Amino acid sequence: MLWTAFMIGLMGSLHCVGMCGPIAMALPYQKQSKFALLASTSAYNIGRVITYSLLGLIIGLLGKGVFIAGLQQALSIGAGIVLLIIAIFAIEVESKLLSLKFVHRIYGKLQKLLRRYLAKSGYQALFVTGLLNGLLPCGLVYFALIGALTSGTSIMDSVLFMALFGFGTFPLMMAAALAGNFISIKLRNRIKKLYPILLVLFAVLLIVRGLNFHVSREFNFWEDRQEIPECH
């Protein structure tokens, strides 16, 4: 399922451009050489990928507990059903989250930090801006985290899932910073209509994966032990 992480990032990155593109285009890139411009955008986007990977680590720790508890199959199916509901009823996840007071407060603090680092120059400031940007409320990131939670039996699977998701968003996010507002609002709105289709495909993938879930051999140690003959 790891390969789907990159595709989710790549296909959903137009959503990222719409949500986070203005931040990328507001970064202090002016009057830089081509090499410096590439290095600056790389520092910013690598910061995002590292944050996504750290989120994958956290969700991986949770996921391993869920797996051991025998709930991962049900979680995968349940997550797929939730995504189908979100896609069918066109639920705006970000706006729903921001309507929660504690999320709104956290978002306000992140905005203040972002403004502080946007006013600075240098690769370190760009890197930190990317780190902070990865924490902004984003439905696409949360969908990816659901995938990471059900992606495998190891914590590293979740980390790799989120890292590949981040790298999938690289091309368009880099282009947004390098080429400015290269995608017209009209075209962005047209492609945005394809976003529910992505959610449906991902939801079906999660449901199918849940229905065909197989426990890895290494987690059958208890059943295997029952078959070992013992001397009395």
C-alpha cells in the first residue's frame, strides 16, 4: 500500500496548492539565482516532508497498538466508510475542524509563527516555515494519516507512508513557489471537482484492504506456540 502514498500526494497536490500555495508564493525568494531559488524551495518543502514523517511516526506508534489489539481490519473498513461519506456529501473537513475552538486557537498560534518566519530570510527560516506548514489543518494530510495508520504492521511503514505522501506533493508545490500563480483559479476549481473522486478511490482501497487483511506471520506467535509439543 506504500505506493498509494505517493499517488495520494501527487493527485491531491492541487488541493495543497490551493490551501498552502499562497504561503509558498509568499516566501522570500526575490532576486535569487536559479540555484539559490531551487535550494530555497527545497528547504521549505523538505521541512514539510519531515513534519509529515514525524506525524507518521506518531500515528505508527498508535497503529502498532491498534494492530496488536486486532482492530486494524475494522479500522481500515471504518475509515473507508467515513471517507465515502465525506466525498458523497462534500464535507469541508478543514472548515469543520477550524470551527472547533481548540483547533482554531492552535491554528492562530501557527499563523503567528508562520508570519514571523515568513518575514525572515535564509534557508533555516524557510525550513522552519515548511515544518510549521506541515502542521496546518489539512484534510488531505489527515486522509494520508488514515492510510498510514492502516498501512502495515511496523512503525516504519507509517513513517515511509507519510514521507512518500510528502514527496508526492513536491512537484506542484515546488512549481507553485518557482512559477508563482501558474494555475489559474478557473482551472484549479475545475480540477478541484476531481478531488472527491480521489477520496472515493482511496476509500474503496481502504475497505478492500480491510476485507482482505491478513495478519503477518510474526504476529501468530501465540497460536504457533499452542502447536508446540511439550514434555510432561
